Amino acid sequence: MTKFPKVGVGTIIKSKDKVLLLKRKNAHGDGTWAFIGGHLEFNESPEECARREVLEEINIRIKNPFAAIFTNDIFPKEKKHYITIFVVADYSGDKIKINETENIERVEWYKWGELPSPLFIPLKNLLKKNFNPFNLKQ
């Protein structure tokens, strides 16, 4: 059987000088901090996936989403391989409500460069690329 990587989408939601992170639970990367996201579905753009996942997981809408960068993420312990597309978006101001309490321990705003630990592998790999969502020109 041939195995292929899955495609994940991580949504970097910006508000002023901070980004929104969630603490994962009951999935690979349990206990790590990550961006809101999920699997890219068939016939879906990364931006559509970001809108859908953010609404499903924390009940907010995002503004101005655009696919910015990707990482190649291998999870040796779980024997998983992902290509993660990071979508950068602006916070709409909606009230955050965790809908998926079985998968999300909590959500918090953090300044870029002052992120908590431990970080989810895709976010670690993103930082290795010296990516900064606040230095982008659309």
C-alpha cells in the first residue's frame, strides 16, 4: 500500500500585534500549541478550509484570508506526514466560543516571538523558516 501525505491547513488569525493559538487535546500533538485548522477537503481552497475550520472550532468568522506559506511536517511517533498550508487572516472581532471542547483545551492570544511551548510540529517548522505574518505585503 502506497502512503501519501495529508494536507492540513493552519489559520494564523491576527489581531493588532497578536496571533490566536489553541492548546490541542485528544489528537496527535496532544498538549501542544497550534493554530486553528484541520484537513483540506476535496475541491476546497486553503482559504475556504480556513474559514470553515475556524467557524467550526471557535465560532468566529475571519477576514482577508490568504495562503501564505507551507511546511513539510513528519510526525515520527504517530507515523503521520502532512503538508501544512498556513493561511493568514484578520480577526473579525466575533466572540470566541470553543465548539470542539473534546479537541481544544483552550485558546489564547500571543505576541509573535513570545509563543508558548510546547509547539505543534507544523508551527515549529514554520518558525524555522523565519516566517512572520506581520511582515507580509498582500
